[in-house]
Amino acid sequence: MLIFCNTPRNYTGTHLAAHLPEVSHDQVYRFLRNNTFSASQLREMVQPLLSDSPEAFLLVDDRVQDKRYRRFIEVAQRQYSGNVHGLVTGIGLVNLVHNSGERGDFMPLDFRVYAPAQDGLMKNDHFQSMFKQVVEEGKIQARTLLFDSWYASSENLKVIERAGWTFFTTLKSNRLVRLSKETGSQSLDTLEPPAGGGWSRGVEVRLQQVPFRIKLFKLVAIDGRIEWVITHHLAARLNREMVIDAVQVRWQVEGFHRSFKQLTGSGKCQCRKAQAQRNHLTCCYLAWVSLQ
């Protein structure tokens, strides 16, 4: 049975014990240390709640639970954090999140703890594992996957294409593409706008080590920031506005990450053992869904 003791500041076992006389802080620690929860429990809980359709999206995104002031936590390691724009000691999470297509309608479907020192798995391994599980189970109607350039490896793109799904992702400006045999490979930041319409309908290119054609779009923000977006959705009706809509869905997932952190205190657990940390994170996901 899940018991919620919601607080914006204090997430310790002793604080919970102070509000539940029949529970001691040692019981909380033993509960986290001795049980085994898994992401499959999250999928089972979320599945009936999804507003799913062929127009829905799945997003892969990662976040770091900041543990810079907590030493000796087994699954915490030095890694890059987008929030601090630098290296930080923390627990990395790779999330698979469902979006119905409506603004703000996000549900976590699966997650993995990034701990290569323990299991030898990199973020792209977790990416493929979660995606393949969705494909094999066949319970999701969504057929479009959104992710950023970190996961835009040729192997990931081939896995998605073989499954019959569509992807929208960004590329770093140093990735090499080929417009034709005559032009050869060149980096994105050297490309000229396509003739007859510029980037409004994209341009078909070949990406190195990817055996199928993709469509490339250049999106320029008001502040001058450039995003190179690719997809293998090659329909003639695909235009810049449709690509922007897909990219905006991916950016909106930031709201889920903020809410998850603020409502559940997902980064506050001080347990040192890996199993306790994993159990705590699973409980945080289950609690977030229940609160929603």
C-alpha cells in the first residue's frame, strides 16, 4: 500500500515517521532496501490511463538527479547535466514518456537508471531496450518517436526504421550528410538553402551509415539558435510547421521533469545502496502518476 506524505521541503524517513506514529524511520529504510520494484509496475499502472492514438508520441529524454552533496551513493556518478550545463555528481535517468498530442499531457511509461559502472549499459542501450519492449508488447498505438541529438546514432535510427515507426530528432551541426553523389559528404553547417522554397519543405539527404533517405529541416529561432531536424517521414505534405509542432512537443516534456522533481522529491533520497535508490525512484514515478 502506498502512503503519501506530501511536503515541499523535507523528504526524509524521520520526517515521515514523525507524521505516522506507527512507522519508524528504520522501517522506511528497510522498505527501500529489501524490496524489489521495477519499471514494469509503472507501465502496468500507466497503460490504462493513456490517451493513446496513432497521433500520439513517445519521447526519450534523460535527466540527472543531483547528488553533488551526498557522498558514497552507489549509483551516483560524475556526468553531464543539462540543468547546470556542466558535470555534476548524480543519478542519471533515461525516461520514456507518452504524450497524447495535447499540450502538457505527458505520462512516464518507462525509465532506466544510467549506471554503466554497475551494468555496463550506456544511454543508447537503454534507449533501444525501452523502445524494443514497447514494440514487442504491441500495446501502444503511437507510432512516432521524439528524441534529441544524443540518441540520433545511426544504429538507433535503423532500429526505429525496421520497426516501422517514424522519428523526429535533432542533429549536431558537425554531422555529415550527402545531398547527392556529386556533392559528397558535408557537415550541416556548410549547407546552402535548397533552391525553390528554402527550408520550408526540407531537403532529402543521406546520413552517413544510414541506409535510407531522410528529410532534413533547418529551424532558426528568434535568438538565432539553429536546430537541424531530421525525419524519415518523407510524405510530400510534410512542411516546416509540422516539424516545428513535433519539436515543440519534445520541448514541452520539460514541464513533466520539473513536476516530477518538485512533487516527489525524486532527488532527495540519501540512501547509499543502489537497490534502495532504484526502489525510491520507482516509488516516485508511481506516486507522481497517482497524484496526477
